[in-house]
Amino acid sequence: MLRGVLGKTFRLVGYTIQYGCIAHCAFEYVGGVVMCSGPSMEPTIQNSDIVFAENLSRHFYGIQRGDIVIAKSPSDPKSNICKRVIGLEGDKILTNSPSDFFKSHSYVPTGHVWLEGDNLQNSTDSRYYGPIPYGLIRGRIFFKIWPLSDFGFLRDSPNGHRFSDD
Amino acid sequence: MAQSQGWVRRYAKAFCKGFFVAVPVAVTFLDRVACVARVEGASMQPSLNPGGSQSSDVVLLNHWKVRNFEVQRGDIVSLVQQEASVEGPRATFQASKSRKQLSGFLRQAGVRTELEPAPNRKADSAVESRSPARALNKLRSPKNPEQKIIKRVIALEGDIVKTIGHKNRYVKVPRGHIWVEGDHHGHSFDSNSFGPVSLGLLHAHATHILWPPERWQKLESALPPERLPVQREEE
């Protein structure tokens, strides 16, 4: 009787650990479902849309210009940000914030990326805190599953003029 | 015949089952709890690798301790390398003249890296041309080919530190960042070169030296007295 209960408990704990570890590996290395909140990526991603994120291209250094990525916030490691990659290392980018009158250019340092939200008027991004290290990128968002009316791959950036010409 | 086939099938089944249990559990353990790594380079002398280039210590990296990104001044931590950024994380976009020159210099480095097969080395040498005596202290973990660096935490967010050879004499560490330095001043590629580091790049806390056996010891969390922050963040 007691042995039966003990065996059942052990089995339950074992299965919990096993599936927890499998879940960790999946979320860490393959990808998962993420809910985005905040207005900074409108109109591509609305508030509380549900999207697929994959982490493989980060591990194989396959992040490209125009991809939407999830990254750890540089000022708060516990929160994540969701932005579009505007420039990779060595790219020339426009750095003027909305309040600036003059245009200014800058180059993204080695090992960094330049992130901006699609909603340029309402986004805290690299124009505010500078380029962020590649190591902070968690994954790439490429597919929207909710709302169903917008089901499918994500659209290209509405701010094409922000990309560097060369 | 049929019996031996059944035996093979049973064996394969058991093997697969064990495989699917063991691999995720091991990976999760190495990611979340602890792993070991070999330290290369001289930038943490005398705490690590005191024998110069011949010796290389193996350290225990505790991930569990930093799961909430909590570190103390004086801790030895490993970080994901943010490559040779001559400027701090928030520096480039504030365009001053000298910085513009620097970013032009960086762009050249960047352009060259596109042509050269070894981008990291090129970028490092770009920095080394500015300060020739710098050496990277690398950690190579067998699981993850991504470079890690191992350094001592000197200051936490909000502290004001007196820098050694940084472009600003005093730096206030921004929110969510730490200031890290190697123990071997002048031979270390650390925050004095690339500025404050975001806590999101924190990888693990180095707690023990495991190998060689005669060097087995706990790594003390000690801040050199001359490197105390000029002003601590008000509690």
C-alpha cells in the first residue's frame, strides 16, 4: 500500500522533471508561442497579438535586416522587448529622434544591432538607448496566429526609408 | 530468430526512452543550474590562470545563483561577449565630433569584417590598435561555441566608478548595467574598453576552481580596495 503510493509519487516527480526539461529545451532552442503587448510595433503587431517565435536563427547567426526579434531589454534584464532589426554591425543608420530637427547618422558597432519599433512615434528603441548587443536577442518572430483575421506571415516594415541604402 | 529480433527492438526502445529523458535533463541542468568551463588568457591573473599561458584553470559556473540577475560587487562572473565596442552601449547615438570619427573607424572595421573570414579577430585587433597591451580572457565551454568572457564585477547600477583608460574619467553605471574589469589591469579587455555591460548578458557566477586539483578552491568575492565605487547608489 505504502510502496504503491511512494512509487506513484516518484513517478509523478520524475515525469514532471522530464517534461519540464523538455519544455525548457524547446523554449530555449526551438521556439514557442509569445503574446506581444504594447503599441510600439503597430501596425505590424497590434497590442496582445499572439505570434510564433523561433530561436534557431539566433543560434546560427541568421538574423537579418528587417526581421522582427524579441530581445532582453538592455535596462531591465527581466523584461523583453519586441522590435525590428534596422541595422546590423557596420551599417549606417539614421539616429535622429523625433524631437531632433537635424538628421544625424551613426554606425552600428561590431557585435551590436540597431532596433526600432514600426510605430516610430510611440516606441522606445535604439534611438533612445543606442545599439544593443547581439547577445541580448532571444528569438525571431515570423508568424502570427491570433487574431485569425491576420493569420499568416508578418508584413514587411512600413518604414522602408529607415534602412540604410548600402 | 524472431526472439532475437524482439530483443533488438526492446533494446532500441529502451535506448530511445533513456535518450529522450537524459538529453533534455542534462541540457536543462547545464543551462539552469551549473556547468564547467576552461579559462583562457591572462586577464584575470592572479585569481585565475596564475601560471601564465601554460596553465588554464577549469571553473565551476553557477547559473542558479544569478537566475534573478543578482550580483554583488567583487563577484567573478561570466558574460556573453558583446564584441569590441569602443564605446559604451549608449554612446554612439549621441553624436559628438570625436565619436563620429570613432564610428567612422568602427565602420571601417565593420566593412573589413565583411570581407575577412575571421570577423572577431579583426574587430579585436581594431581595438588593440588603440591599446596594444589588451588581451582577451576567453572562456570556451564545450556546449556553446559562443564566446564568453570572465570578469570581476566592480560596480552595480547607479554607482559612479573611476575608470582606468576609458574615454571618460568617471562613469555612472546606467540602470540594468554593471561595470566589469579583469584583475590584471592593462592586460584585460573589459568595461574600460567597452563601457558598462547590460545585465541581460550575464551568464553565470564563477564560484570554484575545479582543476588543476592543487588549485581547488572557492573563489572569494573580493573587491580591490582601490576599486571601490566613488559613489554608491543611494539606498
